[in-house]
Amino acid sequence: MKKTQWYKDAVCYQIWPRSFCDGNGDGIGDLEGVLSKLDYLQDLGINCIWFSPLYCSPNADMGYDISDYRNISPDHGDNELFKKVLDEAHKRGIKVIMDLVVNHTSDEHEWFVKGIDKNSKYHDYYHWRDGKGNKNPNNWSSLFEGKAWEYNKENGQYYLHLFSKKQPDLKMENPEVRKEVKEIMKYWLDMGVDGFREDVITFTSKRDGLPNGFPIPQACGMEHYKDGPRIHEFLSEFREVLDDYDCFVVGEAPLMTPKNALKYIEEKPGQELDMMFHFQHMEADCIFMDCLNKPFSLKQLKKVFSNWQESLYGKAWNALYMENHDHPRIINRYGSVEYREESAKSIANSYMLQCGTPFVYQGQELGMINIDLPNVEDYQDIFAVNNAKTLKLFGFSDAKIEERLKTSSRGNARTPVQWDDTDNAGFTTGTPWMPVNPSYKDGINAKAEIADPNSVYNHYKALIKFRKENPIAVYGKYKEYCKSSKELYVYERTYEGKKMLVICSYSDKAADFKAPAGYDLSKGKAILCNYETNPVSANGFTTRPYETRVYVFD
Ligand code: NOJ
């Protein structure tokens, strides 16, 4: 199989199926809905879709608890319909990658159900341990709810769950489990999918042990499973399957640094993953988790951006993203609701023009914002259970905890996509499974934005087009300027004698921008601006709130 690096030229769009578009009126997004929006996606210009899990699932963690890896959940359709989506996407030049969630299954997966019996071969598919007296086998915490061990009355043992207790961890150390994973990969690749996003893949090798004191309570034990002892062996084994297909894999990797990432993604023989979703740039306004907030620091964000750009250039490939289904909307975090459109565009320019493959999360291209719901439970996010405990430990008051849980909830990114200004924003003709953000009535919807040349949608569309037509945006070398600025993020890309200067304000305050030495802005062409289309400028200007401009020099 001739492997190509088509993913380097791709712009990916993440679909979180439950909230994308409902085709059958049951209030839950489905594949009929996706089919009806493929033209929309083609028009936006993206050329790859990443589907968050579509498989059968009891939805304890909204699809990330899988009970059948080979079948599409009836909530979303069936395998035949999925095949149709795949074919229709391919016809439009859009590749499709699936989520591969193999750190854990659902506790309703037949492997787990059968494996409760100690004599079943499936028992060894999971991490079962005897308790220490009537205590847990060790003191690891779950990232989602309390301790990482759950007692099972039937067999008198405890099983490991790093996430919710309905998500028992698979024992990747068992070769039979790895065989199953490889067969699942082949199954979807043979159907025609073009790769995978691998869920918390760097957590899949575990070693027994007691923690040595990770600072965050819910990460207690993490040093024994983050980049565990056999992780590189497992990923190399999976790579053998992937090498038979012209596909790519992007691994999700919490707490990853560029230096460590190179062990997985460096482009040399033995490369395990094609790129990685690290989290460092998502921590510019929080400590490790969204709920532990601190004031947004542009300097921190810039440092992370530049570190990844510089460390990987020429050696490995970056995955670029600012939103996904696990974080509140970026405008509420790093931008401004008051300057919604300006900040959405500035943020878009700031990450999409870096070197790497950009990912756009559904609704991000519309500048969707967080929702304000009356109760924490309304956000339907299981993560809240542990987050509440963590905030309590850090001494937050009950009122503050409530406020933090709402603003940091993953539910903010999971409200239905706003398609138009009809009932339920055109997401469903039924009752939506989660409330629709009323902002669709204020012009934040696809229909209105398609019609408005200055909308966030049309900015993304122009950005994607520019990236497709200009290799400098994909492959150019990166250099940061104005490093000490607290308001401006400025970087250049250079490629085959061409230059591009990206200027992005992350502030509602005016800031003085002076072009770096050697630049004459009057000789460049300003594009992708968020105030006037052709701003006139000598070699500097005072930025307006969240102003962004890109100067290209041929
Ligand atoms: C990461 C996924 O993105 C998140 O949504 C999920 O809850 C956890 N992994 C567990 O699968």
C-alpha cells in the first residue's frame, strides 16, 4: 500500500453526532441529518470529517462508552446508512475518520458482561483485582467519579475504571485484547474509513502501583498509566494494521509535551501516530482542567503555540484545534462574547494558519457560544461529579462551585448546532435531547451567516480556501514576533521565497502593532481581516478590539 500524507493538506471537521442534525425527528442527531448537511460541509471547504463515536452505547459518557464496536447505534442509524454517508462524503472529496475508543468499553459490552465470570476468557480482558480486605486494590482515582475501582458483587472483585464506573478499562496487556482492537480497526478500514482519532490512547498501558502524589486529586495514580511502560509496543503493533491502508491516526494525549510527543509522532521508521491532540494550549485560562480557572494568559498561549510549532517543524506534524466536545466554547474562554465575531475570527486566524492540520468543531465555524442553563444537571456532563469534588477540596463556596461547573461544563459545546432561525434552530422537528442555545435567534445560525459576507462562517470559509490554495499556510516555517505583548499574537510563515504575517489581537483594548524589522506592510496584501477589507497601513497600526489581519508577500 502506497502511503501518502494527504492528511497534511486536509482541514478536518469534527461531528459530535448527537447534536449535529436530527433527520428523523426524535430529538437526537443522526446520520440522515449528516447526509442532509454534506453539501453544507463541502461548501465550507472541509475535506475530512472526524465522527465522535457513532457506535452502540448506553451513553453514560455520551458515546464514549461503547457496547458494540461494529455497529452504529440505532440512535444515529445503522451500518448501511453509515456506508451511504461514507460513499456520499467520498463523492464530495471528503474523507472520514472514526473515533476509536479502546482504553475502555461500556460495562454493557458483552466482553465485560461475560468476563464477570472468572472462568471466562473475557475476565482477562479487563483489570480485575481482589480488594485489600474490604478496601480498593490501590488508591487511584477515576477522572470522572470518585475512586478508580468498582466492586462487583457477583465475583467479589474490583475492576478498574479511569473514567466513569460504566467505562471499565480494557487490559491492553492481554494479546487477545490487542487482537480484537486490530480486528475492529480492519473492520472499519475495510468498509472505507480513512483513519481514526484514538481516544486517550496514551493511557492504555498500565502498571500496578501506588501514586506518588499528582497535584490534582482526580489524577491520583496517573503516573502509572500515562505513557505507560508498554505503550510504544502497543502502538507499533497497531501501526502494522494501519500501514496496509492510506489512512491517518491522531491520538488524544492529555498532559503531553512536544518532547514526549516526538516519541510517538516523529516521522521516521517506527512512527506510531501521525499526529496528536495535546492539551497544553487549552490550559491558558485554567490549571489542568477547565473547572480550575485562572485569568486568561495570552503569553502562556503563545508560548505553547510556539513551542509546538518550533519543536515539531521538519520532524513531525501538528494537529491544530481550539474547540472540541470536551471544552466550553472558545469565544467564552479566550475571546469575548461582546466582540463575538471579531474574537471568533481572530482566534480562527491565530491557529488555522499555523503549520499542521486544522480541526474545526461543529458550530465553531458559526461562532457558537456557551449556554446558560438553570442547573448543573441540565448540562448532562458526567465529569461534573468529580469536578465538584475537586472544587470543594480547593475550598470553593457552593455558589462558586455551581457557577464554575456551569461555565466549564462540556455541555456548553454539546448544544445542538444552530442551522437556522426556525424552531429549535432547525436541528430537529421533535424535542431536542439538550436545550438549544437561544442565541440562534440573534443571528448565530448557519442560514443567516451564509447570507452575510462578513459572518464568522464566511471567515472560516475564506480561511479554509486560502489554506487549500496556498502551500505556505500548510508547510511554511513558523516564527513568532512581539513575544512580550499581552494583547497581540504575531507570527510569520515563510515558504519558497514567500512570506505571510499573521496578526491577531486577543484583547478588547487598543494595542500598538509595529511591523517586525524587514517588513514593509504597504508591499503586502492584507487578507482575512475582521474590520475593513483592505486596511491601509504604513508599518504599524493601533489594533481595534480583537482585530486580525494577515499580510501576504509574494
Ligand atoms: C476523551 C473524550 O474526548 C471524552 O469525551 C471522553 O469522556 C473520555 N475520553 C473518555 O472516553
